[in-house]
Amino acid sequence: MSIRITGTGLFHPTEAISNQELVASLNAYVERYNQQHAEQIAAGELEELRGSSEAFIEKASGIKSRYVVEKSGILDINRMYPRLTERSNDELSLQAEWGVTAARQAMQQAGVTADDIDVVILACSNMQRAYPAVSIEIQSALGIKGYAYDMNVACSSATFGLKQARDAIQAGARRVLMVNVEITSAHLNFKSRDCHFIFGDVATAAIIEASTDKAGFELVDINLQTQFSNNIRNNFGFLNRCEDAFGDGLLFNQDGRKVFKEVCPLVAKMINQQLEKNQLNADQIKRFWLHQANANMNELILKYVAGKQAEAARAPIILDEFANTSSAGVMIAMHKTAHEVAVGEYAILSSFGAGYSVGTVLLKKVA
Ligand code: CO8
């Protein structure tokens, strides 16, 4: 059975924040904090906060800008998180709304309607609520029958979601709609210079189906791995209230340097194993759609896999415009550069992130 991705969709909010705007906001906050706490800092009771810099952000990550759900609340140094209006239970939730928009595009590209789809999977890092599953809301808004569920494997949610989609089709489902809606700015500590620049908000979607004649990307092989690490954590959860735990410490935090060092060789090893298993060499892979966390990381992984001379264009970067959009990053890279792969050529989609979790998906363009 040839199981393929036959359509993809992408939605991003209209508001964006440049590095310049973000750094100006953090630095104003830092300056005010240091002034307000000058005495304790001088007495050695508090540590002085250090400012951020545009040059550092671009050099360390490749990020220049990011789309966000709401800009003014993030940049307001008295708030530093998006300003959203609570919706009633009768309205479509924000996450479902973005998911539906991306899904409609993917369905149109695949030439399918709601009646053709049996399964909806929302695969992403942060769910707007515990239940009812947001995927069921998306399913209902689109008028899809069958079943839906939410799943979270952090930045690897999309590759793990593709495995779930393939399994569902092998078990009899006709088509799966996978949606990745990442509203990361709601869970980011914009007061921390270490991570305030990293993430952006977006939604992607894909249609996966069995076909012998539809254009798309065949899922040739999927390789998943998880390995426990404390180096990327988000401790926000429903037990916080009972633990009397509150504050910014519960938001996303990581030891980026360790992640960089540990994850690059792991990903390269898994891609090389996949190539060997499928009797391919790296030169036969036209595009490596790698997780979009850091441009330097992707450059290094490409070198490990395809050699020092590998052309940078073989691992497309969308970080400059979107920043790290967690699970959606690989899907954006694919959506934007799928046309660069000719029928019969191969591509690899590879995600990596918290867990650690790594997924590599070998794809072949088919007509
Ligand atoms: N401006 C200026 N200087 C800075 C800044 C800043 N903003 N931040 C740090 N510095 C300084 C540091 O203090 C340090 O200076 P010194 O040596 O004097 O102390 C120096 O710059 C170097 O700091 P780092 O070592 O921290 O910098 P790196 O070069 O390692 O770059 C990165 C930091 C960009 C974070 C990099 O380490 C990286 O990208 N690592 C990989 C991260 C990664 O892949 N993470 C996985 C993705 S996350 C995920 O999977 C979870 C999903 C979560 C969903 C969304 C939730 C919001």
C-alpha cells in the first residue's frame, strides 16, 4: 500500500515581532528591574539582569522575526505575554480556529472533502485545554465523521503524528487529517534573555491517504526514538495548583547548549541508519526538512549526514521568518519547498525536541 501526504496547509497570524522590537522590550524591562532593585543588587542579595542583543539572536539561532498571536501584550513590559479575550463555550476555540484554517488549505490541495476523512489528529506541544479534545472541535467544525484525538510529543509531534496516521490507514481508515497548531508565545517567558527570542506561533495541516495515482509524498519509512532528558522542560500542569507552585519558573526552559551538543549527533545517527536501512546514500536525498530550532544546528546535522561540501539549500531554513514553531517547523519547511523535489526524488523530514524525542520520515515524491 502506498501511503502518502497529498496536501499540506499553513496558517500564521498577521502580527509579527522583529528581533529589534523584542530586544527593545526586554532591555527596557531589564533596565527598570535593575534600577528598582539597585540596592539589593549592590548588596549582593539579587543578581543583576543582563540585556539581550539582536546580533546575538541572529548569530546564535538564525531567527530574525516571529509571528505571534498578539503583539502588544508581549512587548508591554508591565505584562510580557499575549493579551487574549476569553471565548465562550459556544465559540470556536483559538487553537481550533487556526487548525481549521490550515486544514481547509490541506484538504483543498489534496482535493478531498470532510466526507473523505475518517481521522483527525491534533499533534502539537501545547493544548489549549485538557478536554474535550481540541481535535474533536476541529473535526466537528469541519463536519468530519469518524474519530479524533490530541497528542503531544513536543517538537516531534508532527513526525510521531505521521506514524499514527500511517498506522490508522494500515488499519483501515481512508484518510487522516493531521493538524499542528502551535501557540508557543502563550507559554514563553519573555522576561528571560535565554529564551525570549526562540518561538513563534503558527498552524500547519496535512492530509495522509493511501493512493496509487495521486501526487504527493509517499511515506517510505518512519523511524522514531525517545530518550529521557531534563534539558528541555515545561513544568506547567494541572497539579501546579495543589503544589502551590506558580510563576515564570513553570514556563518553557532549557539548557540550549546541552541540547545542541546531545541532539545533533543523535539525529544524524538516526538519519544515517534510515538511509542504510533503505539502501540509499545522502546524495540521493534532495531536501532535508529538519526541525527548525536553530540554523547552526541544522547546518551541522547536514554536514554530519551529507558531508562538508553539502549545499545549504538542501536543508531549507524558515527560522528567519517564523522562529521555532515546535512541531510545525518541519511541516512549514516541507510546505514551502516541496516544489523543489522532482517526482522520483527523495526527501527526509526530521524532527527533534523535548523528551528528547526524534523522528525521521523518509519521503518519495510520487505523481
Ligand atoms: N542576548 C545576548 N547574549 C545572550 C543572550 C541574549 N538574548 N542569551 C544568552 N546570551 C549570552 C549568554 O549569557 C552567554 O554569555 P556568557 O558566556 O557570558 O555567559 C552567551 O550568550 C552564550 O549563551 P548560550 O551558550 O546560551 O548560547 P548558545 O550559543 O548555546 O545559543 C540557543 C542559545 C540559541 C538557545 C542554542 O543553544 C540552541 O538553539 N540550542 C538548541 C535548542 C533546541 O534545539 N531546543 C529544542 C527545541 S524546544 C522543544 O523541543 C520544546 C517545544 C516547546 C514548545 C513551545 C513552548 C513555548
